[in-house]
Amino acid sequence: MKTVKENKELKSLWNAGRRAITPKVGQLTNDQATITRISHEVVEVVLGSPRHPEPVYFALLSSLAKAILLQAETEVTAEKRSARPLAQVAAHALGALAGFAEAFWAKLVQRAGGWPVPAVVPSVDIGGRAFAAGERRKALGFREEEGFGEYTARVTGLMRVYFHVLCADAGAAPLEPVFRLPRMWTYFARMLAEPALLKSSVAPSLLHGACALLLWLLGRKLMHICW
């Protein structure tokens, strides 16, 4: 980002791509044709025609991840069904764009703290220095002045999209392990083995969302078998 922001030409390319991505993600509906169209369009924006220079490409990976997650924070919190189209766009990008897995995971952890792992955020940073109160809140994924109820709802919205990505059909090429369905079982095991996480009201909200999705998937499988 530093390289892009310090170069006028690169910054102009990045801003144009960023401005194209945000409204496309905002136009998503639960219609499969719309999901497919937008999935391909955002990938083309990130790649560029002609292809973007590498710094701009990586900056746009971050912008796409941020756009999807911001939409999840606002829309999925109000309407749970909005998680599916966002997850399908994310899954398509994860399969089509080299490096997007790292960008998307980094942004998810930045905005949701340790919950995507799940893991308890420690009281010290990687160098062993104790976090100040504001620093630890930031590491936990809190926004400024955000209350715990708002935080719980926002993180639940983010994680619903992530859980849908785990269950999405990404095509022939397998996604990175952190975005594959077996990660769901790892998630349950880690959550249930960590008492400090289970003490938080975020934990039952996330577990409920994951279980509801798995039951829905099971129901669809059973219907398919019956037909």
C-alpha cells in the first residue's frame, strides 16, 4: 500500500479499481445469475485490462477483501441470507486470484480479532510487550466506540460469510485449507476446547450460525438423495 500511495500513477489505477469494486459488491442479490456476473466482474477489475502492475494488483486484492467484509458487517447483520451471495463471490475470487486467500484472511482477522481461528487474543504483542487497553481492543477487532452488542452482531455477520465460504462450491481447483469445509470441524474442536472463548457471548452466536448452516446443507443433501 505504501508503494501504491506514494506513486501518483499507481494510486490513480488503484483508486479507479477500488471505486469499481465497491458498487459491484453492493449490487449483489440472491439471484444466481447476478452472483455469477458480479463474481467475474470483480475478478476482471482486480486483474485489469491490460494487467495491473503487481503493486496495484495486491492493493486491489486488499480492497476487494475489505469491500466484501464491509458489506458483510452491514448487510448480513440485518439479513442472514445475504451471507450466501457474498460468500460465493469471495469463493470465486479465492479460486481465481493468486494471493487473495492471504489478503482475505488478513482482513478477516483484522476486523474480527481471534474469532476466525478461533483463538484467545493474548494480553501481550508478539514482542512480549503488554497491550495498552486501546491496542488490545483493536487486536480483538473492535471499532472505536463500539459496544459489545454491536461487536457481537458485526463479528457474527463476518463469520457467517466465512462459514458459507467453507461450504461453497469453488470449482475444480481446491481452495487454501483455511477455506475448505474440513476447517469447520477444526473450528468446532478449537472453540469447544477453549473455556476462555466459551465465556464470551460471541461464542454461542458463532456456533449457532455454523450449526444452522450445516443443518441447512444436510437438508439439501437429503432432498437431493430423495429426488
